[in-house]
Amino acid sequence: MESEFWDVPAGKIAAVVTHLEMTEKPPARAVPDVPADLIRHTKPDLDWYRDLFARVGQDWMWFSRAGMSDADLAAVIHHDDVHIYALRTDGRDEGMLELDFRVQGECEVGYFGLTPAMVCTGAGRWLMDHAIRLAWAAPITRLHVHTCTLDSPQAVPFYMRSGFTAYRRQVEIADDPRKIGVLPAQCSPQEPVI
């Protein structure tokens, strides 16, 4: 069996994107007791959102929202059908959940993640339990999410344990956000700047 290689141009990054979905609410499962609250932010402050987005996603090169103008970001996160939540513990927001209901009958987990302080505490399962319950409380027939090889290697197995099934893979090539000033040069050291 032969494999093929494709060059990624200098200044670009490449990732394999895995799309996952569930078409019915999964059975309830045991959820860790996490000393946290889930706080919905309607029309969230842009600076607050950018801060949490960076603290959750910078190590995994989350960049799509980091480079958006205020108007473009507000158009998404202030949309009535986009629900933004924070996992709050000890008075600080340490996790992000974004449920996007803009496509009728569907919900996309637009963003889901924890700050490094909350990883391996059970907070991920706790937050996903809330995500699933909130999504399926709406009249939907499909809940979906995507992740990529720039994200934590735990992401795909976590989503599958949560009841999602992988159904599609794509390759994404984008400008390296560290080279264009969207993210700090030192973020995501596991991905060298070329």
C-alpha cells in the first residue's frame, strides 16, 4: 500500500478535520460531580469572549474567531440562535460551550473546550452532558461537531465516548495564524512555524 504526500506551502498550516454527529439523544450516563456552574452569556462582551476563547483554545491553535473584526464576531456570537455558555468555577470562567442552532433541525457544537486548569478534572464530561441535554431539548434531529489534528488528541475519542459517530474527514489548509499576527508566535509549539 502506497501513501501520498502533499506539500503544505510555507506560511500555511494543515490539519485533518474529523466530522462527527449523533442523530438521536444518547442514553444518560454518570457525570462527575464538578464544583461549577454553567452560565449562559446572551450578547457576550467581545473582550470577555476573546479572552476565554484564547485561554481555552490558544494551545490548540484556535484561530478562526481570533482574527475576526468586532462586527463579524458580534454577528455570530450575538445571533439569537447561537448560545454561548461558560463553565464557571471559583468565580472564573474556565470552559467554553457554543451551541449553534442557525440551521433548522440541527445543532452544531461550534466550540467546546476547557482551560488547562480544568483538564482531567471531569469537567469535560460535565460540560458535554450539559451540551447534549441543552441541544436535544430543542427540536433537532442532528447534533454535530468537528475537530482536527491541531486539537487535543483526546478530542475524537472523547466525542465518540459521548455518543458521536465519525462520518467524514477533510484536510484544511489555512494561513498560519502565528505568521499573520492572529496568535502569538509561541502558541502551539507542537506545530512548528515553517
